Amino acid sequence: MDETRHQYIPALRFGWLTRLYDPVIRWTMREDLFKPRLVEQVGMQPGHRVLDLGCGTATLTILLKQHQPQSTIVGLDGDPVVLARAREKAAEAGVDISFDEGMAYQLPYPDRSFDRVVASLLLHHLTLDNKRRALRETFRVLKPGGQLHIVDFGRPHTFLMACASLIVRWLEEAYEHVKGMVPGLIREAGFTHVEETGRYTTGFGTLVLTRSVKPERGAGGIERRNGTS
Ligand SMILES: C[S@@+](CC[C@H](N)C(=O)[O-])C[C@H]1O[C@@H](n2cnc3c(N)ncnc32)[C@H](O)[C@@H]1O
């Protein structure tokens, strides 16, 4: 078996919990609030190609397609079980979405092939090294001027959120998140205009929404990789 198949953390940490993912996220993470907000923020135009990285059961992927039916939406996830549920949900919703099995840190797409990349609750599943690789891969597959929209755990903004974040910090790869290091990692991959656009109190800690931009080509024909936020 391909060894990369094992290199992901399933949606709820343990594969046998995947079938409970949708209700758990709905009840604990204020999904009804932050996913529609993320969809608005993505700013899709007709003809855009959008990648939902770590799409899980495709709740967000479907919202994206419904919001802009004239876009092409691709959902990628490392877990074939969760992808089967994603395909079922897309069929039930009557939307046309492509789903690919693959690793966020080794994307099966050519350079500059997407206008937008979204990553909802994915990064805290990746080791620090794989977060860096996934962000570099995202930079590669975005067109110049394309945008990356991330929602994931961030530095807890209250004592209660610091306590709530202990579970994901213990079970998953959330250390850099609770230390507030994610914006720095995004910049390190070459993105500019990295800005926090929203913050949510949830059952597992503070969720932070960010928007980042892949720079247009510089005057010398070289993409500027170091910008300000
Ligand atoms: C917490 S779920 C988030 C799902 C969805 N984006 C959402 O917001 O509900 C994280 C997803 O990332 C996927 N994942 C984890 N590591 C991955 C990797 N290295 N490559 C691709 N997908 C990965 C998991 O299989 C899971 O479906």
C-alpha cells in the first residue's frame, strides 16, 4: 500500500469517529456561523477555479459551489472514507464538484491552476513540517494574485478558550496554532497581505479566519515572496 495513505489525521482524530463528524462540528464549532462567512470572504467570480484543501465531508465545498455555481470547485482530502461521504453529500445537494484523494503537502495539480484555495480546519492536522510543505504547495498551485483563505485554531483570546484548546493541542498538531505562529508560517511560504478577518469562540478553542494573497509578478518578472501584512 502507498505509504502516504497513512500520513493524515482523520477528521475527528480516529477513523471510527468519522461518521459523527458533521453533528460534532455543527454542535461544537459554530459551523453555521463561520463557514458562510468564509464563503463570502472568498469572493468567487464566475469562471474561478477554487480548491477546498482537506475538504472532509464537503459541507464547505458544497456551500462554495452553491454560492457561485459558475465556478469550478475541487475538494481534496487524504481520507478515502470521508471523501465517500463528501461525494454522497454533493450528489444529494445536486451540485457538480470534483473530489480528489491526495495529500495537502503534495498536491496533484499544476502550478498556477487555482484562483482561490480554502483550508478549513485542516492545518491543525499537519505536523509543522507538513504545514510548511502544504503552504508552499498552496502557493505553487495558486495563480499570481490568487488568494488563500484559512480558518483554523489560533491563539486563545480568553482564559476559557485557553482551557478549551487543551484537547486539540493534546490530540492533534495545534501547538503552532495556540502560539499564534500560523500567520508567520503563511508569510514564510511567500504570501503577502496576511490578515486576520474574524475570530470565533468555539468548544475547542479560538478559531481564526485569515486571508492572504499570492503576489502578482514583480517588475523583474519574479514573484515577490516577501511582503508586508
Ligand atoms: C477537521 S477536518 C476538516 C474538514 C472540513 N474542511 C471542514 O471544515 O469541516 C480535517 C480534514 O483534513 C483531512 N486531512 C488531514 N490531513 C490531511 C493531509 N495531509 N492531506 C489531505 N487531507 C488531510 C482529514 O482527512 C479531514 O477530512
